[in-house]
Amino acid sequence: MVNGKCKKNFPKPFVEYTSRGNDSYPLYRRREGGQVSIPNNDDVFIDNGWVVPYNPWFLLKYDCHINVEVCGEIKCVKYIYKYIHKGPDGVALELRNGQNCDEIQQYVDGRWICAPEALWRISHLSSVEYDDNSKAMLTEFFKINCDPDLTGKYLYREFPQYYTWIKSGKKWIRRRSNNKVVGRVYVVSPSEGERFYLCILLNHVRGPTSFEDLMTVTGVTYSTFKESAQMRGLLQQDDYVKQCLQEARSVRMPSSLRRLFVSMPMLCQPTIVRELWDEFHPSMCEDYGREISSSNLIINKLLLEIRRLLHQ
């Protein structure tokens, strides 16, 4: 109990149907069925609102504490990923002082990347970087769009719903089943320049047939993806900044989202910083809730972290 209230928000409200809650956990069906007394304590009565979600079969089989929840949102997936795959959190460093110090070698020796981040970087670079002589998912997407029947039909992120990528043959083939598939484009920071503007174009231009086609607007071919995005009206009123954060919010951990948020004022000079803060600060402090119960303290801790990152 904290300040006279259960920190897990029990008792839960009575509801007729299970629905999705505001904090990614579902609101389970809880029917009002009267009260019962606690064994050996007849003065305390409880009802269905005090029952923790459980699975009778698991409890009987394993005879231990098992909390069962429905995983219905990306926040739950991020939670599972963080605590199962994050790897070790410690690293040993040795610092030396002396003349003729090699700062570059010191940086290399002192840099530490955990296994999940290393795997993500390898996968990210191998899937985004390409050359004209190799078949990549994006270039093959361009080739299929040359079909007159598909002209202007699909966005890049929509394409996996209808086609599947065959790694062995490096080609897209039409899906035979009607199973729903969700496609996405890798999150790209504005600091990555042209790659970031290419990502914006792929999220808004339907059926492109080549990189040149993406850079062409009303018959005029521009020299950069940024110019093309500007002429298409995709960079007006800081919308692209908000879109970048919205996409990152769904797939990135809070610590990564904080670093991305800090980079925005320095790289993009948005005019709606306060509006961006109001919308995205709850996602940036998701990992603080288990340590701090007060919302004001959580916000203060987040502000201190943002200030520290800005000083860096």
C-alpha cells in the first residue's frame, strides 16, 4: 500500500467485457458476485475486484506464483524483449593517464555494445545499404511496380501484405493466403540525412518504380530526396518530425526514444517542441513507472535526463 492505496491499483473495476486499457494491460471481465471473508480474518471482506489474473492449470501444474496477462499491444512486446533479450548490463573498464595518449584507441577500447544492439545494427545496415548490382527488397519492389496494373497502388510498408520476400531467390512473389501481415520500414533518424528523406518518400509515395521516380515531381527530377519531399509538401509544419517520433514510439525502447527526441531540436529546428513534448513524454518515461509511483517525480526525472542528454 502507498498512501493508503494499492500500488497495483486494486481493487479493479467491475466490467462486463474484456477490453484494452490505457496502460497496454487489458481490463479483464470482472462480474460483481458479492463479497467473501478472508480465512482466519472474518473482519476483512473481498470481492472479484481484488483477484489477480491467473491461470488455474498453470498454478496446479507448477505450484508456484505465475502471473498471466494478455499481450495485446506493442508495449507488452517491448517489455518482453527488454527483459529477456537485453543481455548483461555491466562492463569493466580500465582508465590510464599518461603522455602521448591515443584518444581514438581509448574510445575503441572503452566502447561497449550489448549483443541485441550489435545484432540490430548488423541487420539494419545489411537490409538498408545496397548497390546497383545486387538485388535488394527495395529495388525489387521498384521492378514489380513497373507492371502497369500496379502503378501507384502500394506504399512500401503495405507491400508485404500482398507479396512475400523469398530470400533464396531474392524476389517478391504474390501471397497465396489471406493471412493478415503487417509491414514496416526501419526507423531512420533525421541525422542520417538523405536516408531519412528517402524513408519519408517511401511512406507517402505509392508505386515508385525507381529512385529517380521518387525524386521526380510533376515532371521535374530533383537532385536529392529532401528536395523531392519538400516539393511534395511532406516537410511542411514539422509534420515529418512528428511522424518520425510516432514511428519510433511504436518500436523503440524509452531510452532510445529520449535520445531521438533530444536530437530533434539540434538537427531539425522544429517550431513545435512543446507540442512534441506533450505528445511523446509519456512514452519516453515508460521505464520509470516501476521505480517511482508519483507522476510528478517521473516527469522531473525525465526532464533531468533530457537536460543531461542535451549537455552531452
